Amino acid sequence: MSFPAERPRRLRRTERLRAAVRETRLGPENLIYPLFVVPGEGVRREIPSLPGCFHLSVDEVAREARDVESQGIMGVLLFGLPVGKDPVGSEGYADDGVVQQAVRAIRSECRDLVVVTDVCLCEYTSHGHCGVVEAGTVQNDETLPLLARMALSHARAGAHVVAPSDMMDGRVGAIRSALDAGGFAETPILSYAAKYASAFYGPFREAADSAPQFGDRRGYQMDPANVREALREVRLDVEEGADMVMVKPALAYLDVIRAVKEQFDRPVAAYNVSGEYAMVKAAAARGWVDEDRMMREILTSIRRAGADVILTYHARDFARRS
């Protein structure tokens, strides 16, 4: 019997051999962990649709951040739930807003952890949309100064990176101009450059109390069918000054991550979003899947597609089991 000269199985025989030839490396240093900050003190309340994730008051979020840093995770991404909401999301850019307070608290407790802040109005507006609404329509240009003001307030509080997620046209340029003029030319922008109007955001909207009170976000978030449009969005954000670009969601858009990675000379992030996380947790709770193996396979696939950084609710579980 004639045998082939090449036998790929030879290098799969032991774990050390497999590790030696592994093409894609993934560690806690590639991960960012999202956190939800709420008013009050001593608040640590589990989010029902995101098992293992919590609403945290400022004191608790600082404690959580210390633990995250000790696990070697790259950074945290902060979302805020305000005391009150209004049509223009004014608590989002208040100097004493919950995110601004959380940034200062984390920076006082953590030396190396990267603090990233989400820049969007949806958590702060009474109507739940990502921009100023007039006559039932989200107004692009009227929203830009408020986003710029929010990003600047985050930078003043000590954010290492600001991350606009609103999908308004021109917001990266507006934020870059405001940061530069305000003395924060060194603060990088991580742009949610290709953010799709996705069904995978459901648990997040509970966590951030950010569901729109009318209509939906398909008028400004991207159509899931489009790839070329994503490349156009990324190009525009890069031209406006984005230092890093993000694809969101991740798992259903691995082809988009790959296309962005191949065409642009910017670090690429991908957001492994709430629905992707919740599906794994729900299936694992019923004993249908091996949670640890599935988590690792998903995160590895996102990294393999080209993501330099992954924002994921799995970050602490991954780091704990690494």
C-alpha cells in the first residue's frame, strides 16, 4: 500500500505539538471587557440576559476593574446608565456623569488597564435613539457637536481611548477636531466604523436601557447584507482620523472583519456582542454545549478572521481559564 509523503496528522499527535504549530494566538491581552455603570453606591446587580455581567455603581466598577487588570485583560469599555434622561442626552456629556466618575475612579485604582469609553447618546436620551430627534427623524449634523462634547468630557476625565458607536456621518472628524482643540491630540479614537443593524443586540439593550422608544436604528446603522458599504464606512472614518476601526457584531460578520483587515492599515477591533454571548450561556446552562470549548472557538475564529482586539463579555471567563 502506497502512503502519501505528507501526513498533516503527524503534527497533531500531542498538545505541545499542536501548540507549537498553532497559527492564531489569543490571550487576555487581546481582549476588552464591557462594563455597565449605574448611579448609586454598593450596587452590584446581575443582568438577567447577560449571566455573569452586572450593573455596577462607581465604587463597584473600580473594584471590578482591579480584578480585570489582575487577570491580564487589556482594558475595559464603559457604558453608562444615567440618573435621568432628556431629549438631547445631556447627562452623557456632564462632567459628573456616571461614566466620567467611573473613568476617574478606575484610573485612580489601576495603573495599566486601558480605559475605553463608549461615545453615543442612546443610553442618555429619553427617546433611546443615538442622536438628536426632530419631527421623528434622527438629525445627523445636529448630533455631531454633542458627540464631540461627550468625547471631550471623557478625555478630560482620563479616558485612554474614546469609541464613537452612533454611526452618524462625520462624527469621527468632529470628535478629532474637538479633542485636538481641547488639548487631547494624543487621545486615540476607536471608531465603530462598520456597525450593523443587528438582531444580536437584544440583551445589550436591556443592560444599557437603550431600546429606541419608536422606530428602529436601520436608518443609521448598516444593512447586514452589505460588505462594500462597510469598506466605504471604514475608509471615511480613517480619512477623518480614526486610529482603530471596529466591526460590530463579530461572529456573523467574520467576512467583513477579514475584508477590513486586508484593505486598511489600521488595527481592527471586533465586538463579540451580547446576543452572541447570551446564546452560548443559554445553551451551556441547558447542557447542550461545552461552554469553555465553544467560547474559545468563537473568540479564536474572530481573531483568525483578522481582529487585533476583541471586545467580549467572555473576557473574564477566558482569562480565568487560560
